[in-house]
Amino acid sequence: MSDEILFFELKNFLYSNMPLAAWLESPYLLYQQVHTHDCFEILFVSSGTGWCAVNDLRFPMLVGDLYIIRPGDRHEFSGNLGLKFYNLMFSKDFFTESEYKEFQTLLHEYGKFTIPNAARERIEPMLVELTGELKSSRPGHQVAARAIFLRFMVELLRYRDTHFIATASSHDSKLAAKAFELIHQHCREKLTLNELGKIFGCSPEYAGRFFKRLTGVTFSDYLIRYRVDLACGRLENSTKSISEIAAELGYFDNAYFDKCFRKIMGISPLEYRRISARK
């Protein structure tokens, strides 16, 4: 893995002279190394799982997650097979002065936002329509794309103001970072809410609720997802047996490992290895 930080420019992703690009991404690379942009970026997860880090704070990527990334923010992600997300890149120049002032509070935050199911049913069709208009050559397609994107931003702003979008304070983010560090360093061990409670300085029960509020997923589910992420890498890049990989990740019951893997990936570890080998 390279320590180099890549830099992406908006102009290389544009279809027109309008400073807005949007497309549905199905990453062929399961890991995108740390990079920055000269523009704003919004990611909206449509399907699949993975993890996403913004300014060194790592979050699980789940369906309905939305990430706002500001110009200059460090960003990286790793996805499992089946991960798809809408990627929007745009500059401040897209907005009029009054529009930018309206969205300024939203755009100056960064990290993960969780969109509820009812809101996703409104937002995702907008992104489908937006990506189509940006690639279109029909009369008025730029006007249509601009209108759709502004409507999308208004939806995000309203969900944020009514607390449908959950974000963490800087204090909460530091606690979350410590929790992720615990998982990443000790994921092969038996981790419980007791250890999480020690980090948060509270009872195990409250720690579990707090973790879910920050991440949108339970502590045990995040641990499973992280272990499966590691398993995918080993299945792709090593010749070790599935039982050896399971044991390395703290699974000494192969049937349980298979069950956890299927829960996240939708296929067995053996099927995953076969698919990866064909690529």
C-alpha cells in the first residue's frame, strides 16, 4: 500500500462546463488509497458494504450512508464485492452566492450521515435522474441537472435540520476513533461491550447504544463486517485454507465463519475465492 496521497481535480470528471459531475460507481478496485480533491464530494451508498475513512476517522459503509467530503479532506475507502455508490463532485462555483450561503452549514461538515429508509426512497431516484441528465445531450439537460441537484441539496439540508441525518460532534468522533482502533487492533480476540464501555467511560449497555448512534450499526455487526473485510483480502491474496483464514480472524468454528461471511457478502468464502480468482 502506497503512502502517497493522490490528488484529483474536478475538471477531469466533468461532462460539460458546469462544475458538477455525478455517476454510479461500481469500484473495480476494492481499495482506493488516500486522496484529496479540489472540490466537494458526496458519496451515497446504494448497495453493498465496506468502510470509508475521512480525515483518518473510519466508518462502516452501509446502504443509505452518505458522506460529505470537503476540498482538501483526506479520504479513502475499501469495498466488498457488490459495493455501489453514487459519486457527486462539485465546486463552490456551482452555486450562486445566496445558494451557497443556504447550504454552507451542511457543506462545512464532513463525515458520515445516515439517511433513513423513507428519505432514501426520495433521494435515490433524484440521483438516478441526475446522472442521466448529466450524460444526456437532450435540450435543456444542464438546466434539468442543475435543478435536480439543488433539489437534492435541499432534501439533505432539511433532513439535517430535522435530525434525520446523524453526525457526530468532535468529542463523539474522538470516542468513535478510539472504538474503531480497539476493533482494528484486537479484532481477532473476543471483544465485548465491556471493553467498549471502558473506552467510553460508561456501562456496556449505554456503550452499545452510543456506538450504534455514531455508526448506524451495532458493535457486534461492525466487528463481523470488519473481520469479513479482512477475510476477503486473505481469500484474494493468499493460498491459505479457509479454515486457516477463519482461525486467524478469531473464528474457530468454520460453520459459524461461513454463516457470518454469507451474512455480509451473500456468498460463501469458497464462492468468493472462486469469483476473485477469475478476475
